[in-house]
Amino acid sequence: MLKFSVVIPLYNKEKYLYKTIESVLKQTYADFELIIIDDGSTDNSLKIANSFNDDRIKVYKQANAGASAARNFGIKKAEGEFIAFIDGDDIWYENFLETIISLMNKYPNLKVYGTAIGLNDYEKQIESKRRNMEEKDFIIENYFYYKIKKDIYLTASSAVVKKEVFYDIGYFQEGLRNWEDLDMWARITLKYDVAFSTKICAIYQQNIIGSASRYNGKINADFFDYPEKYILKYNVQGEKLYYMLEYIAMWKIYYARIIHSSTNNRKESLEILKKYKYTRIFKNDLIKTYIYIISPRIMRNCVKRICKSLYSIRSR
């Protein structure tokens, strides 16, 4: 039985896909199959995927149904014991799978493994907040604590999951067209501990510009409702509950800003914020968002005064 099945959900990534596939094929650990699911691409992505002459590659095509549907298709086709995902514009360092194998040897009883990931804004490298972190391996028992306090998190392109986990907690939510990864990692980490390496073994292509413009009210609202349902489903308690509630508040505050900037719906944004006044960790973000929504002019004037003050200090 193969150790790994690597799944690439693919939609219009012709600019980056060749390097992505190449980074997978160059892995120092070679016992894997590479499953590429073209999700109805309209560019040359499928042609690029088929251009590689490697027996480990299997290419499938489906009508456009979203990244979640493509990943689920890949999981069902996978023959490997573990599933690894990588998006069609991300990059693995050559030692990614080797690092995962090292974690497996160190923590053989776990079913979820991950490494740190660097961020790259397509044209400009962004320094990862974990670059100065000491390289070490450890078990994440409270994922939401590490996400909030240590900026350590899982992404689809830097995690490996035993296939049976998906039979247990379910597949990717196909009704979500945005943030489906966050939903999956919330479900997984509420039930499973994660063996994690702070070594950066992958690069995530983060397109910051225009991210708010992809807002879809109904779909995003669905996503933000899911985490609260999981509290009851998985009987979350104690410190894990505290940090999960803070995690939800963090995303709800962000969601309120998206609604306001995308639809200018002040009433809906403020109603969302009122429900999450309990937050302690993100209290300042909550206050700033209130001000931003109620009076953007006040926020702009505050920023101008701060900048003017800083300029005055530097000029002395």
C-alpha cells in the first residue's frame, strides 16, 4: 500500500502549476501517487498537468464544482494510507514528505501531521512569523490556543491526514466556496491531536489584494455558523472551549468588516459585533471595528494624528 496520496485541486492555475507539480515530484521521499483533479479549468492548466511523464501522476477532470468537491473526489480516488493536499499555486520544499515521515516515526499513534508554512504574496515574499522560531517537533492538543497565541496553524498545503479520519469526521463541506479549509481543520483538531514541526517546508501563495471583493454573503455566513455548531457536537469544554470561542470571535469581527466594506450594511455588521462583546483577546480589534463601521472618518483622523505624531517625533 502506498504511504501517501497527494491531491491537487486544480482550477485556472496555469501561471504557477508547473512549479507546484515539480515541487511534488522532487520530494526526497518518493513513495506517493499524485492525483490532480481539474475542476473545469478554462485556461491551460489541464494541458500542463498532462504534460508530465511520470507514472505516479493521475489526472482527472470534472465539471466546475469548487475546491472542496475536487478534494473530496481526490480522497475517494486515493490509494495511499495518508492524504496530503497541495493547492495548484503552492510549493513544497523537497523535504516536506521526509519531514512528515520523521514526525510519524516520532509520534506513530497520531493521525494528523503538519509543518510550518511560509507566505508569499505572488510577486513579493512575505516573511513568515515563524522564521525566527526554534525548529522543534511537538504535539498540538489545543489547536485554537496555538492558532491565536503562537500563530501556528494548519493549511491544506502543509498538512497530512490519515485517510480514515475523513471517514470519521466527514469530507470537505462542498457548500462552502470560501474558507472551506478553516472548517475542515476546526473539525479535525477538535477530535484529533496534531504532530507539528516548526520547520517551514511549504510556501503558501497568498493573494492579499482583492480578497474582500470575493465576498459572497450566503456562503460566508454558512461558514461562520459552522464552528459554533461544533461546540455542541464535539462537547468542547474547558480551556479548549475558551480559545475556540475567542477563535470564533476573531473570525466574526473579520466577517463584520467584510460585510461592511463589501455591502455597506452597517446594521448587519453591528448586530454581529454585539454577539461577540465577550472577547478578551480581541477586544481592541472589536473596538476598532466598531469605530470603523460607525464612523470611518473618525478612524481616518485617528490614523492621520498618529502618523503626524510619529513624524513629529522623528523630526526632532
